Amino acid sequence: MTQASQTIPAGATEEAILAFGRQVLAAQPFSVLLGARLHALSSSGVVELRLPLTEKLLQQHGFAHGGVVSYMADNALTYAGGIVLGGMAVTSEFKINYLRPATGKCLIARAQPVHTGKSQAVCNCQVFDVQENGAEKLCAVAQGTIASLPSREKSPS
Amino acid sequence: MTQASQTIPAGATEEAILAFGRQVLAAQPFSVLLGARLHALSSSGVVELRLPLTEKLLQQHGFAHGGVVSYMADNALTYAGGIVLGGMAVTSEFKINYLRPATGKCLIARAQPVHTGKSQAVCNCQVFDVQENGAEKLCAVAQGTIASLPSREKSPS
Amino acid sequence: MTQASQTIPAGATEEAILAFGRQVLAAQPFSVLLGARLHALSSSGVVELRLPLTEKLLQQHGFAHGGVVSYMADNALTYAGGIVLGGMAVTSEFKINYLRPATGKCLIARAQPVHTGKSQAVCNCQVFDVQENGAEKLCAVAQGTIASLPSREKSPS
Amino acid sequence: MTQASQTIPAGATEEAILAFGRQVLAAQPFSVLLGARLHALSSSGVVELRLPLTEKLLQQHGFAHGGVVSYMADNALTYAGGIVLGGMAVTSEFKINYLRPATGKCLIARAQPVHTGKSQAVCNCQVFDVQENGAEKLCAVAQGTIASLPSREKSPS
């Protein structure tokens, strides 16, 4: 595993920020295992993460496993907060409400910062279940705190 | 995928309950993908879920991915609530606080009901990071609501 | 204490819904004690609750007490969910992130449903701190579950 | 309002810590308004807060208002984390699950730290409804993050 660059260069272009985000995702074995793709990431922390719903990501009823949906929320929240905090950040906590089972072909998690302080950002996230016809159904909402990482005290996502 | 039995037979023995729980886990492709094992499950909803921390479950710093830790909490909470609600249940919502990075050889999630109502149970969960020497370090705590499943309205875990 | 009407008449006008909401608030001794006022409430569950920040609502640093801010979130969430669930509803759970101290002259909580199911609604809420010059600063965000009340099982707000 | 001493003297006795805690409570106009009393507070962060359920603290069904229960959780969590963080701390966030309506004569909130880091502590809390006969019924559970206060960035409780 190649260690990803940890911080965002000052004055990075939007293209460089998305490339940085994708480099981080590619360096996460778990994200590679699931098949997540970073579709968008901006300097203001607006992020879109996508995940095709393959058989291996389901639970016993044929729906996306709750752990898959929470992975999407956790990771999107971390990106949203991490970007506005400068790159080195971890999820301190989050809360998720599941709204309906995800049975479509793909999950999309969209997250953005709600408030950015010196050392932490509070972000929220919507997870959508994309149907075969392309329609998006909201299937989960999440809210959480991302902390900048001065030390290795907290659990990174 | 063989469909797992959905309800717990009345008067099931503790052995039958654990066997039921393992049947459910084996029917979850995502849990099989990660390698989770159900170590204990009692009629009172006390559950212990274990997961060896293999390379594929890590993030870019070599720690367990946050999504792996939240999967453990989500799944253990669902078992704890599901058992006391009779078997057919889903996680409505949960909240998790990450306390430290998990860098050990195995994760253990222990959950139990805090309060059981007619149609939902509130449960809490502790996730431990098991060190090479067997010592357990608390790495996350979670609290959530499990709802019995009259219809397919909510997202199952 | 006059007992408030418990359900919203079918086909109630928007004016009747706001009047209903104000009747409920007037029947809550705690809301009267704090001085909360229902500024807006629509059939779609969009609610605005206001609270002048008088001396008695502060903590030891002169800011609005966290319990005051959480009261605003709890109550606004309950209105938002209660309206779309037909009137008899309670807050099952919520989560709040405090973003900055509230030091202004008034708090405004705005809440709305995110998803409405048969027996519960998931809502979110933003709490603003209104400055002397009328500017609004976001000081807390919350997300929670409101459940319809078939029995008296859960703790009403 | 007399400004309370903000930090706990090093080597303070358990008696001094409880006295410090009571001084802080007495300096919170909102806590005085509600009538909260600090029954116990230890150097390890174990706290017990009590509140007689007078008429003014109820909602329209005669139960303790949800905002009163969340006040108890918020304040107990802040004490638990504040003590182990040295005295100057605020609640960053918390989550609460209401389990049943509180209809008794008194609320008791018990909180304690689950994990203490350099700049924040994660704590949990149980709120009990004390019946006329003295029996305690668990009516809410909460979990939250308390942050030490280097600046005035966050909303104090």
C-alpha cells in the first residue's frame, strides 16, 4: 500500500483537490474492497461518493447492509470535514438515521460542512439509493464531527 | 444465497438462539466479505461479534477503517435489539463515538438492550480493539434504536 | 392547565394548524416558563420557534444554557414531525451539535421533516442566535426521530 | 450574577470538587430556574444531578418536558467531562434516546466519562424518573462529547 499524501497543498486547484481525494480513497484498502468511487470533491468540502451495489454488499434480505450505508456516510463526512480542515482529519463521531432499505444499483453519499471551527468541522450527509431508471431515493441522513489530527489520538475513518 | 430463517422459534434454547444468529450472519454477504463471526448471543440480547483485522479492512494510515468499526457497532446493535424484539428487526438509527484508532489484531463489539418497548429497543455497544497480547482497548461506543419490522419501511442492517 | 386539543382536524387550514400549534405550546408549562413562541407552522411540517434570551436562560458565562438550545431543538423537531404524523407524536431520540455560544437577543429554531414514514418521521433542525442587529448565526444543528403515539410508551416532549 | 471560579485547583479534595460543582450550578441562572441540585460529583467524573418535577417543568400531557430531560442529560454530561478535563469545558454534542415518559416526583441524571483524551472526553448518562415510592425508572440515555475550552469557540452548557 502506497502511503497517500496527507495534506492538501496550499492554493491547490479544484482538480488537484479531487485528485488528492481520489489518492486517499485508493490508499484505503477497505474502500477499494467495497468499490467506492469519489465522484466530486471541492475546496468548500462538498463531496459526492458513489458505490455500485454489488451482491457482496448486501444483507440477508437483499438490501444494502446497514454497515455499507454507514460506511458511505462516515467516509463522505470525513472528506467534507477533512478538506475544510486542511487534509489531516478523522471522524470523531456521527449519527445516522436509516430511512428506507437501499435496493437500487448504486449508493450516492453527498456531504458538506455545516460549520467549520479551528480544530473541528460539523458536517451533514445524505445517502441516496439510485434506482435502475436513475431516480434517487433518500435512504439515510447523517450528521457528525470531523476533527483535525494534531496527534493520533482519535480513530480515523 | 440461502434465505435465513427470519424469526426465532418460541422457547428456543440459548444454543438455538446462537445458531439462529450465526445463520443470519452467514446469510449476510457483507458480513461474510468482512469476516465477522458471532461469538455469543443470548435470549436477553447480549451479543458479542468479532472481526479479525485483516489488511483489507484498513484505511490509509493502517488503522481499521471507521466504516469497519461502524459496521461492527451497527450489526451488534441490531442483534441485541433483534433478539429481544423476536427476530425481525432493523436498525432505525445509531450514534457512534470513535475513541482511538484500532490497530490490533481483532475487533470485538459487545452490545445489549438498555430498554425494550413493544416495537423498538434502545441498545448500546462497546467496540474493543484486541491487542497482540490479548488486551482489549475500548475504541468506540455506540447507542441506537432497533425497530421491529412490520413492513419493509426501514433500512435493515 | 387547559388540556390542548390532541389531533389536527382533517383538512385544517394553514391558519388552523398554526393556531393548533400555539394551543399546544400554551399548554406546555415548561415552554411558558421559558417564554417560547411559535412563529410559524405549516401542514408540511416546516416550523419556526422563537425564544427571547432573557437572563434566566443563561449559564455561568452569560451564554444561553445548552439545555435551552437543546429544548429549542427538541421542541421544533417534535412540531415538525408531529404535524406530518397527524398531531399525536413524541420525540424518540435526537442528536445535537453545538456550533458556537449563543449570546444574542433571541434564539430561532427552524425544523422540517426529512422523511415521513407510517409511524415515524425523521426531521432536522437548525438553531440560530439572533444578534442585536438582526443577523442570524447558526449555533446548533440537530437531527432526530419523531414517533406517532399509539400508546403512552415513549417520553413526550 | 457572581462569576463562578472556572478551574479546579490542583489536588482538590472530593469535598472541594463537589463544592466547586455546586458553585458552578448556582452560577447558572437556567439551572436555578429549573431547580436542579448537584447531589454528587467526584474527581473521576461520576456525577449525579437531581431535579424535583414541579408543575412548571411539564408538557401538555403532564409528563416532564423532553427539554427538561435533555437539560438534565446535557448538564450531567458536561459535569462528567468537565471534571476530568480540568474544569473549563463545554458540550460539543450529544445524543439522547427517550425511553418512557417521566411522571414521577424527581429526575436523577447520572453520568460518567467513558474515555478521556487530551482535549475531549466522551461520556454517557442515564436519566431516571423517581416514583413516589422511591423506585427509579430509567427514562432516557445519552452519549456525548465534552471538549476542553481553550477559546470561546463552542457553545457552553
